[in-house]
Amino acid sequence: MKQTKAIIFSLLVIGIGSRLIPHYPNFTAVGAISLFASAFAGRRSIAIIIPFLVMVFSDMILNNLIFARLYPDDYKNFVFLYRGALWSYAAFGLVVIYGSTVFRNGVGLPKVFFGALGASVIFFLLSNFGVWSSTGAYPVNFAGLMTCYVAGLPFLLNQILGDLFYSLVLFGVALYVFQLKPKRHIA
């Protein structure tokens, strides 16, 4: 139990930290943490809560301390969730479910690699769909959706690189340094 709490705390610190330190857009640990939690949390509800907490805490800091100073006209009041945040949160929830399927029969390098790629694609598709459907930045038709996806392609590369990097680090440390064993999910 002590080890589980330490792992969860470490994932929260790594995830929040990766969003707060200067980084390339979308090059964060949140996708990798979602995958990692899907393999090691034991309970799917815990696995989904971990990336959700990372996003909520880091979004509150980013929105109310950093962006509020950079863009004071846009952030006059306390911002709990920015427009479209739920799409990003849902994407990481889907990554946890996807990871539960990928790692159902164990964890290995090919599964981590393809899991990270799949996580990036899931986040890209769902978060850009959210931008298209909820911001008014694109026409709400098929052409607008495709334009939104094309505009998001540079961010996809960073997402893939971030998910691969952080997944290899998290899974590598867990499996080879601490010799943790993946857990089967309990509802």
C-alpha cells in the first residue's frame, strides 16, 4: 500500500511538473502516465483518476498563475476549466481504457511503443475534435474538421515524441529498476 501511494504521488508530481516546466507544445508526460496507470494501478477507476488529477491541478496553476499574467484581458476571473478542457480530459480517460486493453496480457517494449503511439493518436483525434466542435474557430462541417486536424499535425509529432519518451522512461524504471509487475484491472 505504501508503495502504491508513492507511485501515485510520483506520477502526479511528474505529470504536473512536465506541464509546468518549459516544453514543446504537447511534449508532456500525461499520455504516458495514462498508459502507465492503466498497466499498474490495479483499479481502472484509480487509473483514470491519476491523469485527471494531473490535468486539473496543472490547469489550475497554468490558467490562474501563468496565463492570467501573460493574458490579463482573457483571464480576469478564476478559471477552473478552460473551454474544451473536457475533451482533453476525456482523451486521457480513453487512453487509460486503451492501455488496459494493450497491457491485458503483460507489458513489453513493443506494447509500450505501440501503446504510446496509440495514446498519441487518441489524444490527437479527440482533442482536435473538441477544438473543432466547441471553439468556433472552424466551420462546423467536414471541411472544417479536416482543416482542424491538419492544423493540429505539428502538435501530433510533439505528442508522439513526448508519449514515447515518457512511456519508455516510466515503464523502463518500473520494470527494470523497481521490477514492478503489471496488475489486472478490477472494476
